[in-house]
Amino acid sequence: MVLARRLLNLKESGTLKAMAKAKELQSMGVNVIQLDVGEPDFPTPENIVRAAKTALDSGYTHYTPSPGIPELREAIALKLREENRLNVSRDNIVVTPGSKQAIFYAVMALVDEGDEVIIPTPAWPSYMEIVTVAGGRAREVPSTTDFSVNTEGIKEAINERTKLIIINSPNNPTGYVMSEKEVSELADIVADHDVFVLSDEIYEKLVYERQHISIGSLPGMDEKTITINGFSKAYAMTGWRLGYVAAPKPIASAINKLQQHSASCPSSFAQKAALEALKPETPVRPMVEEFRRRRDFICGALEKLHFFRFSKPLGAFYVFPDISATNMKSGKFCDLLLEKAGVSTTPGEDFGGYDSHIRISYANSMENLMEAVSRIERVLESLP
């Protein structure tokens, strides 16, 4: 085998694989409604687009400092201080080509061969695979039945090899938002052990119930927390590939070194657009309210179909229903929906072995959601 050993156990991205299947059918002329994709279907706000055009027209098309332009790092630090109550300055910030890259850098900076990383599941599949690439071992801790964090399970999973805990709230794929009590309990666990926590907060503005709380804002957590965020979800900027990490200065410095020797720097004109995105006039609230409306519709519709059991998502734009009543595993059921209904969803198996669940994204128009539910209903009616 010519491939490096680190790649031998690496799995394909289940979410991107589902999307690729749908795109292939669409290229053949099949009408596929995509409920697999994890991106807002809204256009990037016009003020952000204008800022990028202005940057391009002014010739802002060259390398920038590796950790990002100073004014953007300053604006991000201000945002984190005011909105998230994090004790950070621009020296704690590294701007990256997407938040996934920020997570990759953070794990590579912290995790050595043989280290363990605790990941509460269901969880975004890339967490596990990034840990694998770093040479670490992912210790998956299943959540409770309502998808709340299993803090007792996390306590039991910690040992002398544990280096990091990865959390994601609002959660992909469940839409669960951690409560203040859960965040506090997790902070206590981190404080009692020599571990760090990586908090993926990319969906922080897409919250319908509860309030998002950054674990790094709790007493004593600023030196033990790596906060990940970005512009993809809240500002419909998935293709712009811009994220950021806020970390203790030694970790931020290490992450910057990784970026220097990989991506070099984030896209120049996209950083100018991101600077504009952080301004108060950027219209985020209308998108959030539309997602809330779609969530309420899809949850009500799935409830009426009787084949699905689920916890109503409190944030993000996913619902993660149990499909046990279909007597099918997640992969087979997703294939059935794609082939017979032209509806693309994502198998739950990819999110930590939840083979009796599927992920449905409601980041699609209300018209398409209504049609998708109608198609799904017809498939369910045909089941023996």
C-alpha cells in the first residue's frame, strides 16, 4: 500500500457523500429535493457581497498576514467579548479558510499519537475523522434520549490519555442547544482534569429556544477553551470559506504556524467581506425567523406521518428523527427515499453509529419542504 498509514482508517464524509449522490442524479435530469445539505439556501446578504466587490475592484487580491488581516481579527475579538463574553484580544484570533479548517488546526495542534478525544454523539462525522488523522483516538459518548449531554458518561470516559473534549451547540445533526446547567457541569469536569475543550459554535446565531452560552465565558475556562466559529451558517457564506478560532495565545500561535505551512492565509477579499458581515446592519434575523418557520412546519409534518419519533430541534437547521418504525437501517432508508421519492437525506450511522436515525436538513424553501414531505409520505404508504 502506497498511502500513508494515517489515511487507512479514514472514512469518507457521509454528509458530502449523500450530497454527491443527489448531485449525480440531478446531473442526469432527476428532480431531487435536497434535505441533506448543511448550508443556508439564502443568498449572501448584499452588503457583504458589495464589500467583496469593492475589495476586488480596489485590487485587494494578494496575500494577507497568515492569521488574518488585523482589522478583522480585532472585529472578531470585539464580537466575542461583547456577544460571547470571552476574554480575548486579536492575539487570540486566527482567521482560517472555513471553520472546518480551524477545527483541523486545533486538533492537530493539541492531539498527539495515542491521545484520546471525547466526542459526545450524535456528532458531525468530521470530528472523529480529524482526530484519526492526528493520530488520536475518538472516544464517543452517546447522549441521553433527548440528545442532552451525558455528563456522567463524559466523566467516566476521561482517563490519563484524554486531551480534549469536543462539543457542538447548537448541535449538528440534532439541533440540540446545551442548557446553562449542562455548560456549567461540563466546565466543572474540564476544570477538574488536565484537558481542553473545543467548542464548535458555528450555529450560535441559529437558536429558536434557549440561549447560546459559550463555555469559554465561564470562570477559569478562558485558558482551557478553543472556540471555533465562522461566517458560513449565520451569513449564508458557505462558499466563501472563512472561519476563525479563538484560543489561548500559545495554542493560537501553534495554529498560526500550521496555517503558515498549509493554506498560507485566508482569502484576501473574503476577509473584507467578513469585516462587513460583522456589522449590526447585516440582516441575520429574517433568515433565523424563516428557519424557525420551516422547523415548525417540518416537525408538524413528520409528526403526522407517525413513522418518525424525534426531539424538536432548538437550533441549527436539522432534525434527527428515529426511523425504527420503518424496520430499515438509516443507509437503506435514505437510499429508498432518494431512489423512490427523489428526496436526499443523510444516514444517521455517519453521526456516531445512529443507524436508526436520519438527518433531515430544512435549509430549503417551504415549497420544496412541502413537496418533499408529500413524496416521503407516498414512500411510507408503500412500505409492507
